[in-house]
Amino acid sequence: MSDDIVFTGDGQATTNGAIWFLIVIGIVGALTAMCVAIALPIGPWWMWLLAIVPFVLLARWELRRSSVAIEFVKRGGELRVRVNGGGLKIDEPVDRYDHWATGERVPVRLGGGVMMNFSVLVIAGRGRRIGFRQMGGKDARGWPERKPRLYDGSDVFSVLNIHGIEKALAAHAASRDALA
């Protein structure tokens, strides 16, 4: 029996956020020290530029390590969610799903307005909850609005095309309801 790919995309695992704090602080610190070394003759500025290299390499390593491939495939009449990468292998049947948007106020000093967080929660076989989230936009684009948004976790993934995931899930739910 062949699998029909309904959706394919890339994402990032959302666990281990502390490493990003270390990377950002390291790069900002090295850039600040480099600017000070250029403005004031305190040591060679290129030495501080070299201090950035380990943090950039650490960021590159973390991006590769946490990268995942996401697929929704139809096998027979069943829709399955597959997430592979970074030592992770999920292959579960989709029972149902939920989606919503959460608006969060952006402080005026950062531009003001509202930033939407889009969340899709897939309830898979045996009750496993697999989440997908994406941040961006100033309106809900027709999605129901509620709180809270999905937060980081072992089965929560940050994606670039959350609307494509929801569209694939909605199409499958509509076809399943039409058959019932």
C-alpha cells in the first residue's frame, strides 16, 4: 500500500532553549567588545571578531541537531503524521486536531501592536499530543482566537508553514466527514 504525501515541510524541535540564550549572549558580547576595541584602542579588534566564531559554529550545530522533517501522509483512508530528525521518529495516526491563534501585545518600545501566535495540536493514536506553532502576522487570518498558545516541549515543533498543515488536516477531516 503506497503512501500519498498530503503535506511536507521543515521545522525545529523546541526543547533546549537555554543554548540559544548562550549563543545570543555570546555573539552580542563579542560584538560589543569588538565595537569598544575599535572605538578605544583596547587590544586588537580582530581578536573579538574571532571570539564570535565559536558561537556561530554552536548555532549552526544546534540548527542542524534540532531540525526535523514533517510529513502528513494518507495511507488508505488513514492520515498519519511523521516527524523525523534529531534522533526523533514519530509516525502516528491522526485522530483529530485543533487550531487557534493567540494575540500577544507587543510593547511600544518594540514597535507596538499585536503579534499572533498560531498553534495546531494534533491528537494522534493512543492520545499522543503533537503540537506545531508559528509566530507572525498581526491578524488571526480567520483562525479562532484563544489563549494560551502552545509552549515549547518535546512534542512541539516550530514550523514555517502552519497554514499548510492546517489546510491538509482540514481537507482530510472534510473528506472523512463526507464518507460518514
